[in-house]
Amino acid sequence: MIKDSIQNVELYSSLSEPISLALNYLASVDGDGFEEKTVEISGKDVYAMHQIYATEPEDGRLYENHNVYIDVQFVLEGTETIRVTDVRDLKPTTEYMADSDATLYELDEGTDVRLGAGDFVILYPHDAHVPKLMTGSPADVKKIVVKVKM
């Protein structure tokens, strides 16, 4: 997992061309006219899902991880917590679901990462994560999740 501010996007351009495309896209987005939609950045290899939601308590939530895509999660407005842990430490509740590129796992301890406006995380396949968690109390969030094919 990598966590940083979008202001430091240039530090990560050497990771890979697809991740660089994702981060540069995120750095170009503003909140004016923001709506839920999917934007293809580089076809199905790099695409962005614009989301608007309220954060939630952890009750009933599950960890997830992805095998085909890396997640680059970016909070444009609001605050949320994402819990992250190594997938090898978790017990699966589902088999791998190819249609959603996800396996779900029982909620357990992990590292709570607080994301405010302008913060992003890069989550690799071993980074099981629980997004959309409230930080103290529910908050409205505008977020973009860029899927980067490995």
C-alpha cells in the first residue's frame, strides 16, 4: 500500500505507465459538476469510477482484495477511513469472483488509514481493504477509484 497526497503525484511516475496515467488523471479532476460515472482512461486497462456516498460504520463490512486490478483510491471531497491488512492474515468468506475481480474476507484487525480531500492510496492484490468507513461520524464523500490492470 502507498498513501500520499495528490500534490506529490510526480513522485510515483516511475512505478509504471498505467499508475502514472491513473495519478495524472486524478490530479486533473475537480469537484465542479462531479457526478457518478465511469471514465475510460486507457480502455479497460485503466478506468476511473466516480462515486458519491456517505461513509459507514464497520458493522457488517468485509475485507476485499483484487487479483486483476490494482486500486488507486482518491478522496476528492470529504473524509473516510480505509482499513488495510495483508490478505494472507484473513479468512475468506467467498471464493474469487471473476466478474467483480474480488474475494471477500471476514472483518478483522488492520491498519486504519484516514483519507482527507486530496489523499490517495494505491492498493495491490495483497492489500485487503475495507473502504468507505466513517471517521468518527458519517460523512459525505466524493471519491474516484481508478482500476489499473496488472
